[in-house]
Amino acid sequence: MGIAYQIKCRHCGAEFNYSQDQSMGMLPRCVGCESYVETEAPIRCPACYKRLNTTQEEFNEQVQTVMMWD
């Protein structure tokens, strides 16, 4: 299962897509379950390079669209 986000950077306003594999080598999570965003490794805006995932809440505030697939 994977998940893709459309994100609008709160720092510079840039919009871009970001995706990650949710399985991480384990059983896939169910569709509709809360997604977990890694906060140890930085996710950065490709325009201004500011970190977007200091906390789960900060990342979620910048997400505009979420797409999930199996």
C-alpha cells in the first residue's frame, strides 16, 4: 500500500506531490486508517528547502489532498 499527498508549503506557498510506501516491509495498513508520517527523516519543500515534518501535526496542516492505493 502507498500513500501520496499534495502539499502546499506554509513557508513559501509552493505546491507539490509527495509519496511514501506505507507498508515498510510489514502488512499493509487498511484504507481509511490514520497514516503515519516519519518525523525522524526530514521531508523538505523542493522550492524553499524548509522542513515540513517537524511534527505530525505540522505536516498534516500542509496536506491538501491524500490518495491511497494497494
